[in-house]
Amino acid sequence: MGLYKRSDRGGKRGPWYASYVDHSGKQVRFNTHTTDKQTAQALLGKRKSDDARRREGITDASTERLAKAERSPISVHLDAYLQSLISAGRSQGHIDRQRDRITIIVDGAGFSRLSDISPPEIQKVVNNIRTGKSQKLVAAGTRRHYLTAIKSFTAWLASEGGKLPNDPLRAMKKPDAKKDRKLIRRALLVTEWQAMRELVPNAGLSWGMEATERLMVYELAIQTGLRAGELHSLTRSRIKFSGSKATAVVPSGITKDSEDAYQSISGDLVARLKRHVSKKLPGANVFGLPRLDAMAEMLRRDIDFARNTWDALAETDPARKQTLEENPDFLRSIDSSDERIDFHALRHSCGAWLALANVHVKTIQSVMRHKDVKLTLDTYGHLFRSMETEAVERMSAMISGTSPEAAATITGNAVTTASVAQ
């Protein structure tokens, strides 16, 4: 026991090694990583002193573990946390978002060690996060995502990671996204979608895609509720055809809930998809989509094209003119209430149309892949208002007894969407 050196290799002077018996009677050997004997002796002395303190109950292993964690930079602990997410099978998209959000907060607050973590400093950073070219402050919903990320990190540090004695952010509250909603999406009306199917084919090539292909993308999003990233991931082999039906398969590494998604497709969309992918290789993307951040603009341009075309036709078509008089926001990507249509609004349209078609809320929850039915109700409550005109007309038809079966279905498109859920 004591200090010793191993044989030098290549004529180089090696470091000192140390050996001692700890408080449990176990022999411990370690590399001092120094060639200076006096320094090595000091390191051995500290090890033995720490062990003696542990033997006498003055310190314990957990105290030393916490002290060691404090000496390491936060970046080391963040890497360990992200590795735990990988081991837990979380999707790469979720892991990347967690890393980016936590890093923005840590860097913005100037934290370097775990003891620096402070709720007031975190709140200050989160309240001043800006985004986009305009550098506008992010909405409460986005701030909530950032706080969720950092709170998940500190909760792990205090529990599974064993790096903190307690969670410093446990009592920190997240903002209420409902009270500060800066982006309110609206669903497409069924009649707006019918107009798009009629008029957008004349828009031609845009974003490297023909109009018919873009319409297929939009229709698939409405019928299945698939998100932009999930549609981006679809390859030929992930569309499973079976007669007049098909299933879009999205692996867990892509989905938001980290579970495989199997979304049913029906109606004439199946035949069009089958023709569209007939000459594609199994690993080829189903659609030639633009970047994720450009998909909303792609949809808005097609909606604007449809509206401009509708306006031109309305000059000589009384029926189209009447539609605009009754609903000035018809085919407006941003309506008079500042409610907007972006690509994710197609997913909202899926939920709203299912509700309008009298599909049970639990079935809508399943189609939308929500963990909690409350999320389904909270998400689509404000969207139903934009559909209320059609709902009231349908109810009126049912009350008066005029073609109740036809009235209840609204349109063929709505029935197609409902049949997917059922």
C-alpha cells in the first residue's frame, strides 16, 4: 500500500499510482495522474482523510457525490440527461428540442454550475425569448415549453441523476397558454376545402411540387391529422395499401408522443396515392415537400390563390358573390378576427370536421393521438366556433325534417374523414 510506479513505457516517466484500504476493508487503487511524488502523496492523503471522515460519520457518500456534481460544469450534466432520454427511447426530435431549450436558458442566465440555477433568473430569460425575423416575444405556450424543458432537467438532476439534493424549480409555475394565446388557428371550412380542390389545380408548379401533389398533401393532413414533420417522414414503404383502404405508418422516432402511429386513409385519396407512388422506390419520400418551415407558406399561397380566383369569378357568378357577402373571411388565411391558417391548422381541421360529423370525442382523441381527452376538448373548443354556421344549418335541416340523412353528413369529404376514425 502507498505510492508506486508502473514500468515506464517508451522511456517516458509514468505517473504515480496509489493504494490504500478504505473504511469497508476494500483495497482501493487509483492513478494520481501526476509524476510529482509530493503531489501524489497529497492526493493519497486526501483520499484517506475523506475515507476516515466517512468512517466516522462526518460525511457520507451522497454528500461527496453532490460535491463532485457541483464541481462539474452544467454541460456535463446536460449531456448525461440527454443520454438518459435516449436510453428511455424518446424520439430524436424531442431530445433535440430539450437540448436547444435548456441550452438557451442556461446560456441566457449565465449558469455554469448547478448551484447557479435560480428560478428568478430562469423566469427573466424565458420572459425575454424572442423568435423570427421580427424578434417578437414568444407566446405563453412557447414559454411554457421552455420551462417544461428546464424543469424536466432539474427534476432529473434531483432524482435519477442524484446531482442535486432537491429540485430548485419544483415550485416554479408555468404560464397559462390560454390567457396569452398570440396565435389562434382556425379550421378550414368544408366549403373552403371544396373550393381549394376546384381552384388550386390551376395554380401549377410551386415549391417544386405540382398543384395536384400539394392538394394530396393537404387532404392527407386533414384526413389523418398527421403533422408536418410526420408527413415529411413518409416513405413509399410506410404507406400500406389494402384494397380500397390504406394506412400511413409513422415510426415512434418521428411522432410527438414517441409511439408508432397507424393512421387510416380511405376514399378516392387511396387510389390517387397509389398512382402517385406507383413508380417510387420503397425508401423514396412519398411527397417532394419543401423545408418544414416553408410548408405553412406553401399552404397560405394556395389559399390566397384560391381566394383571388374566387374573387375574379364572383364578378360574373352570383353564387360565388353571395358566398363572399355572407362570409367575407372565406378563403382568408388570416381572417378579420386575426385567426390564422398555417399548416398545423390542417390537423386542427381534422379534429373539427370529425366533431362536426358527430364522431364521439373518444374516437377523435384516438385519431388525434391525444393522451388525455381533456386535451382534445381544450384544443378544439375554440375551433368549433368557426364551424358553427354549418352546424346550425345542419341542425335546422334536422329540425325541419328536410333530408336529415343528407344534412347530417354535411359533405362527402366530412363523411370520408369520419369513416377513417370509425
